[in-house]
Amino acid sequence: MIAIRGATTIDTDTPIQIKEATVELMRELIAKNSLIPEKMVSVLFTATKDICSAYPGKYLREELGITDVPILHFQEMDVKGALGLCIRVMIHYEASAPGTSVYLRKAKSLRPDLTGSGRV
């Protein structure tokens, strides 16, 4: 089993923005890793404390049809100066080869070593 990570951000805490960002992130993770739902063991989401209008995992079920995978949500640690309005995901997946992480929008700053954004 492997764990594949990703993160994205929103500009405003609204269900529409959470939906759009989550679907965009998950579609990118699925495409880059050729993921199939039947091999997903679980999906864990965290969100910073400034996100409280919707659960990201709701949109896996409603928009992507991923209905048989356990999904949990957690609040990200509230670290002073940390990136706000951020949604993170970790997918546990049945595979042996390492996966490719995806960082979108302002979340690219979290892992510049993986996103080619120049900062390390």
C-alpha cells in the first residue's frame, strides 16, 4: 500500500469554492497516478480552521462518483504563519510503486521541491 498526497487552496470559504478546488485536485491526482476507486483504501482530508462551510469529501461522492471508499475529515493544525484556506488530502492506495503528489494553486508553496516553483 502507498500514500499519495495533495493540497490546494481556495480564495473564500464557500461550498462552491471547496467543491471546485477539491474536484480539480482529485481529478489531477487520479490522472497523474492512474488511480481507480476500487484500489483506494481510504481518503483523509484536512482543512485549515478557516474552512468550515463544507466537507471536501462530499464532492468525491457527488461529483466523482467515488462512493465506496471510506473518507475522513480533520482540522489541520493551526500553526502561526501557515498557509490558510488550504485543503490537504492523503489517499491510501493498493499499489507498490510510489505515487505522484499534486500541489495546486497557493499550495504549490508547501512543496516547491515537488512542484518546480523554485523555492526550497
